[in-house]
Amino acid sequence: QVQLVESGGGLVQAGGSLRLSCAASGLTFSVYRMGWFRQAPEKEREFVAAICWSGVRTYYIDSVKGRFTISRDNGKNTVYLQMNSLKPEDTAVYYCAADRVPFNYAIADTTFGSWGQGTQVTVSS
């Protein structure tokens, strides 16, 4: 059974940084594409970033490019999201997701089959 556990969320002032982690178990982590999504109150869940199985390819939504960095450590079965220059509009619950397809550019949440429980990120102005 696949299990994804996020950590690292919290309250931070605008301009600050947070690093989210997602520890995976129950899957062959090194062959999965991994992604981060977020959902703000009263909004649809949206794609934030994804990384291919090897970590060589990454992609982001435009609003976080240059501020967020997704990375992974296949030896630790963990994916990270480094978030810098945070803005109040980044406030949301952030979810880690796993896709058994090693790589593609699909960003629909339906392409990811496994999800974590989410971690709250709150950015104050």
C-alpha cells in the first residue's frame, strides 16, 4: 500500500521560506513521477510542480517559477519542495502525489494515483 506523508508546513511571513518534504513508502519510489499540488480555501486543487523519476526533468506552474524548487532523493524515498519568496497567495494545503508513469508533462490531478494527507502552508502579509 502506497503511503505518502508530507511535513514542513507552517506559518511564515511574506518573503520567507519553507521546505516541504514528502516521505514515500509502499512503492518503488525511483520509478515514479512525483508532484506537488495545492488547494486554497474555496478554490480548486491546482498543480504546482513535478519531477521525473530520475530528477533530471522538473516543471512548474508559472506563478511559482523562480521561487519554488522541486527535488528528490531516491535513496531516501523523499521528494522536496523548497519554497522561497513566499507570498500570501501561496497560502494553501499542499499535497504530495505519486504517478507510476516515470515521466510525462501531464498536470491534471487525475494522472496521479496516490496522495498524501496534505500540509498547511500559511503566508502572512
